[in-house]
Amino acid sequence: MHDLDHQVITQALAWVRDGHPIWLCTVLATYGSSPRAPGAMLVARRDGHHVGSLSGGCVEEAFLEELIAGDFDRMVTLRRYGESREESRRLALPCGGVLEVLIEHRGPDATWLAHLEALYQALQGQRRLVRRVDIEAGAFQARDDDVAEGPCVVRRFASVDIRIGPVLRLLLAGLSPVAEACARFAKTLGQEVIVCDPRPEARQGFHVEGVTVVPQLPSAYIAAGGCHAATAVVALTHDPRIDDLAMIEAVHTEAFYIGVMGSRRTSDARATRLLRSGGLSQAEIERIHMPIGLDIGSKTPAEIALAVVADIVRVYHGRARDAL
């Protein structure tokens, strides 16, 4: 979930540091059906090398053909793909969809490099930014995003604001078969995944590519600043020494999702325990999703993990539990 955008900015930084001019594309608006939402990014060089996606297919091909042919030499270009019926058919956009794309042609200078570094830090979770791009003059700036809510892209008469925020982080408090399945689902969705477990025997058999494994109590990692506002903390071990401590620390963070595995009876007992001996208030207890996940009749570790990850995505997008 937005990990592709992280890859875009990482590659953009590498190319600019190597002295390459780049073209940074951002989806500003979609009309009709579109596979990518406003804010989605792609970066390319003149030779066609690129990272990212605008539509998941033919729009990228059309853009790259135009780029290689020498188009888009202006500092800022607005391009609408699929506006005519013929082009929509040629690009295979679903349901007559139209994409409006901001295309920035930037040279490898120090100001642009510093701007990309700020975007990279934002995606890493260290800050949230709003990019403002002047459509006519081509000027750009970044400022802190104090609200962190609202539309990803805001169009104005002569400029556009684009919100840049951290990649969704899944913090797995302890390892278990369900946690491992969650890690695999989350990586497929483009989430950053961090596993914290102090038990060598639990870590020994865990191998999921691209996952950061921290040999530490999850509660200690969380207390040391391991969460930001785009973090989901889930405890899936059935071990209160790991799960309860993680919950006690997580409710004092900005994490948007906090959940712990267990039956209804186990969850009620945990809530009582956290109130009496964990020092949590009723409001803090209510921040915790327990039992965790959507009720889809899950039985196997993979099914439970699917229910957990689906619920995280639901909350991340602000949808009600019964939303259609």
C-alpha cells in the first residue's frame, strides 16, 4: 500500500544523485474507473527506464513512447489520457476512464535533490508533507502537513497540492503461524512489515523476503518510537507476556490500528486484565481491536491472517465494518 511510491522516490533519488534528469509523473485525477488513485506516481528517464505505475498498463506505455519521442520537455505538463473514445479504447482504460497526470521534467540540481530527500523522509514515516507545484512557472515546495487528512490531491487555479505520507507499516508483535501469513499478505499489498520477537526459537524458522526482523520485545520497540500514524500494531502469539505488553505501549502511540488475537472470552479477560493491572483506561481499551479482524469464519492461520489484514485495510481507508 504505497510501497510502490516509496520505490519511485528511492529510484528518483538514485538517478538524480547520478546526474540524470528525470520525469516525475503524478496522477492528479481519475474520471470513471481507474486502477490507480490520485497521488500514484511514476518516475522515468528519457531512455524509457522507469519505476512506478499510473494505470497498471497501457497509459505507462503511451507516456513512455511520447517521452522517448522527445515530448514533455516543458518543466511541467498536464496530460489527460483516455479523454477521447478512440484513445480510451486504445489504452484499454476500463469503463471509459480518464486519467489526468502531472508530468514534471526536473534536472539533477541541488534544490530538486533536497526536495526528493524530503519526500523520501516523509515516506519513511519521519514527517508528513504537502507538495505544492506551480503548474505555469514549474516552481515546487514542500511544507509540513499538520492535518494529515483529506484528499490526496487538491487542484487550484495555477497550482496543485499533493499529500505525501508514510507507507503503511505493519508491526507484528511476536511470531506465530498467523503472524507469518500476515507478513506475506502485507508484503504482497506493498506494506512495510516489521516483526519484533525476542525468542530465538521463534525467529529461527521465519523467512519472508523483505521483512525486517527485530530481536527485541515488541513493547520495547514500540516504546522507543517504532510507530507512526500509518502504523498497524497486531499481536498474534497468544502469549500475554508479549501481547499484553505490546498493547499497553501501542495505545500511547499514533498507530491507526491496534489489535490482538483471541476468542471473545479471551478478549474479555484481556480487557479486564489490562484495566486492572495494565493501567489502561476504558478509552484506551476501546482503541484495541479484540477479537481482531473481520468475521469471515476464519479457522486456519492463513484465513485468520486474511481477516486481520483485510480489517487493517478497511480501517486505513476509513470504511465502516459493514461497508459494501
